[in-house]
Amino acid sequence: MEPLTKRSVRLLRILYEKGVSTNTYTLRLKQDELAAQLGISRQALNMHLRKLKSRGYIRTGRGFIDVTEKGLNALGVSTTPAFILIKVSPVKRIQVYEKIKEIPVTHAFRIAGDVDALIVVERENLDEILKKLYNIEGIQDTRSYVTIETIK
């Protein structure tokens, strides 16, 4: 792979620094397939997509559709995550991490400190994820934290 130029790195840095972290859900599905699932024509689908895009509910590009944070809010999906801190038995760490990989979470990290892992989940899924974690042998303790609002 070709290395980035200094200007490309500078551009990427500016985009990162000026950008705002958001939650999006990306769909990579052909419009014909999506229209068929909805039972409408591709032309009708395009009309709906343009309306959603102009209102800021989605972003579209070549081969993808992103549901934006505004779109998630319109669906009643919380965009404030919950965090689960996990203490793992040292002899079971590898097995526990493998089991965590099977759970549908936003992010999962191995961390250093008083706890061994941090999981980020959608607040609506916290109870379901905790039930799955309780069934994993080797997890000694969990602590959950729910966000109230985004500060920045």
C-alpha cells in the first residue's frame, strides 16, 4: 500500500480534529434488494432515500447508506451508550475474551488496571448483554455505567 503524503495526513488530521464523533449504522445492500424487501420500486425507494438524506436522517454514498444519529433518535434508539467493566479470572481470560467476541456489542476492549475488559453497548441492550455475560464461566464481576447525556 502506498504511504500517505504529508498533505493527506494533514487533511486527515484536520478532519479528525474538527469532526464530531457520532453513532452510525452502515448498510451495504444493493438498492434493488432493499426495494424488494420494502415491496416498492427502486424509483420509489430513491424518492424516500432523498427525503431522508435531505432531512439528515441518513448519509448515502457509492455502495452504502448510513443511518445518522438524528435518524437513530427518530427511531427512538438511544445514542448514549452504556459501559460494562469486567473482572475476569486470570486462568480463564482467553476463553472469556473469545466468548465476548460472540456477543453483539458496539466495542469491546482488553484493558489494564483494576478490571480486565470494557464493553460499550447500546443502552437499550444493557440488560440482554449482562444476561449473556453472567453465563460466561470465568467472569468474576461486572460493573455497569449508563451515560446520561453527551457533553461534547
